[in-house]
Amino acid sequence: MVCWALRRAAQVRVHLARKASGVCRGPEHQASGARPAAPEPATRGALGALGGTVELLGKSYPQDGYSNLSRKVLSRVGRNLHNRPHHPLWLIKERVKQHFYAQYVGRSGTPLFSVYDDLSPVVTTWQNFDSLLVPADHPSRKKGDSYYLNATHMLRAHTSAHQWDLLRTGLDAFLVVGDVYRRDQIDAQHHPVFHQLEAVRLFSRHQLFAGVKDGENLQLFEQSSRSAHKQETHTLEATKLVEFDLKQTLTRLMTHLFGDGLDIRWVDCYFPFTHPSFEMEINFHGEWLEILGCGVMEQRLVNSAGAEDQIGWAFGLGLERLAMVLYDIPDIRLFWSEDERFLKQFCVQDINQKVKFQPLSKYPAVINDISFWLPRENYTENDFYDLVRTIGGDLVEKVDLIDKFEHPKREKVV
């Protein structure tokens, strides 16, 4: 048996009543003087019951051995914080949209990039994994890492789950914004629900090589071997041009968000759906911060979506990550707050206005040590984290594993 001791820190928060006139309210709020209405439950049905069903966003899903959703997580579905006017996540989304609309314009004078910010978070496992070439044995497929409605449907783990479908419709430049769901630890930097912004851009041979000397003699594709610098079907010239356009696009975006003089570096990494792949880091207040992941799209993905004559790039960033850095917000759970003292701080006339978050409470944390027995099988740490979130909500600020014990003659202990 294994005994785990975990430390829980819960901070008591005091909610003060404020006049409605003190808070900038979006259309989803009630009339003046009333607190924001509690969101309608997004789900119905008994969770965890084999043979039962869960009704989510107007559709019913039969439960099976894969079902692992908690009511706490499902209560977040449909909240769409990124579409709530004057919410900090909405501000980041709008700033990115504003930049892309202004910088990238099509031949007809309309924005080159289309934006999709209301796609359902319920996707198939094929959309979330297989369409993106995620290997069958990849850790992200495990029940301990992702949220499943059943064996065939889940809550998306990334906005990339919509890439294939949008490419299939013939789009070649788009942004996708939405809530994503991943089982994770409990602390100020992690939450099982957060928000991503995804971008994709494809190029034809003419578009990529336009303006390049002797570009009419260059090709997008070849049959060669894969290396650290290119895919087996891409020419080196095409790969380097796509990579250059991607990094220039992201550098301009970060300069728009953070200002001039920003130090940026690129770190080689791995993603199943891009190669070569990079993480972008910025030096902010003397500290290097990872901001996003990106890369040249895997041609197998592009081909399967029907764009065999094009090559492209993709990137994905976390809205919470950017908002926490730009607005100095210390805890990711604050984004779900209905406290007017938090919300009114982001009611600005100009979405590009600088905002510095002002703390709401200075009450000391309450620390508790607990220990419990673990079952022998079918247990992951994220099972316990989901249980804590369901019972304690956002009052539980952090859970740390501080000790383990295995009894020589008994079953596991927690």
C-alpha cells in the first residue's frame, strides 16, 4: 500500500456588495443593481453511471468506461469567457483580432484571416487526435490527461481539433478561439479549463515565392528524406520561407501586445502536427517566458484535408498565459471570478489600454495536511485533483504531494 500526504491551502475570500454602476457589464448580465446571473447548467444526467447519458449543450451522450467528467468541469462548459465583453480574456482576443485584421488584408480589402470563436468544445476523438497525427500511444490520449464523454467523444484538449474541418472547407487563413480542457494539477498556474487561440495560414506556390528572385524556378515539394530542418515532401527553400513568414508574423504580434524592444528567442521542440516545430519565448521583466508553440504544418495533415497543392504554418497560444503576464494577474482561477472588484478593473474604453491588476484580498492561507489510502489500480493524481475541485471549488488554491508510504503487508494507502 502507498500512503500519500497532500497539503491543501485554502484562502478565504470576502465578497463585498457593490453598486451596479461601478461595474462595466456585458449583455449577459442582469439589470442594474443585480449580481450576474449564475450560468445555466450545461449538463444533465448522472455522471459516472455506466449505461447512463449526459446531456451537454443540447445533445445526449451515452456514458461508458471512458467517461471521466466531473460536474465541476462540466459547469464551465458554455461559459465562453473569451466572448464576454470586457473580460480580460476577451480583451486579449480582441487585441489579437485587431492586429490580424489591420495587418493582413485580402485582395478585396477584407480581412485575410477569418475568425471562429463559438465552435462547440465537444469533438470526436478523431478530431482531437487522429486528424492531427497524434500517435496511438501518446500520453495525451490517456484518461488521466483528457476529459472524455465516452470512447468516441470528448471535450477538446486544444483548438487544433478544428484545423482539419476548417481546412476541408477550403479556408487557407483563419483564427480559432475557444475553451479547452485538460486534467491537471492544482496551483495558481494550472486549471482544467483554459482558453486557446489558434492560427493557420496556407500558401500556394505562387503566393510563397512571389517577390523572390528566380521564384518561378522554385518548387514547394520534392521527394527526399526527413531531417531536423524539413519534412520529406518539402523543399528546403519552401520550408525556410514558411518558417520565416511564421516567425515574422509572431514577432509582429508580440510587439503589438508588449511594445517595441522585446527580446525574443525560438526553442526547437516537438509537436505531432508540425515539423519543424518551435516554442516562442520572450524576455519580460528579466525573465524568459514560454508564450506559444508553432511550426510548419505536417503535409500529411494538409493533404488529407484536400489542400495538396499548398504548404502552411500554424501556431497556438494560451489566452490566460498572455493575460496573466500583460495584466499582472497572479492566479489563473481569478478569470472565473464573478467578483465585481475583479471584473471592473478591465472595463476600459480602449482595448489596448494598459491595466495592472489590483489584488482583492490579503487574508492569509489556511493550511491542512491530509492522508488517505490509494486503490491498487485505476488511479491517477488527476483523479484526486478533480475530486478536490468538485468539493472545494476554487477556494483550494494549491495541492502538494509531500510524502509517500507503502505498507509492506497491505494494499495502497492515500
